[in-house]
Amino acid sequence: MSVRPVRFDRRPGVDSVEWYRDPTGAFTAGFWTHEGGRLEVDYGEHEFCLLLAGKVRLTGEDGHVEEFGMGDGFIIPKGFKGSWETVKPVRKWYVIWQPPA
């Protein structure tokens, strides 16, 4: 296995690019963008996010709210249910680990 550099993808219209997937498919990393709006989410994986731009609001089904902006890193744990609201257009790097069932 060799180390590969990670490059920021600046192509217009890129929504998501998976940069890495381990042989089992349980561990992935990449880049994701979202222009705005609210997404209902139900996480079956653990995700680390690093916001390169934008602002998001995560609201758990229990009503707890967290907001994150450019430069913030945060973890969304497996089992989180609620909503992801993109308040300002988002660009993020992500790392996901999906434990075996």
C-alpha cells in the first residue's frame, strides 16, 4: 500500500468525491458539498467532519441543537437521528467508519 496525497477538488458542481475506501468498505474518506436546505438523517455509521466552508445546524430527534462553522471538526456518532441543515453552503472533508453488523 502506498500513501496518496489528498487534493482539494475544485471542479464546479462536484457534490461528493470518495478519496479512499478500505478493502472491507467499512472505512471511507472524501469530500462533500451541499448548497443549502434540510436533510433528515439516520446515521448507521460514525462520521468525522471538518468544515472547510459554510455553516450547519444539527438537530437531534430529542431537540438538542448544535451549530458548526468553517474550521470546526465534529463527530456524528452511529445512531444519531435528526436533521442536518445547511445554513450557509458547505464544503467538508469527511471520514466514515461503519462497524460490521
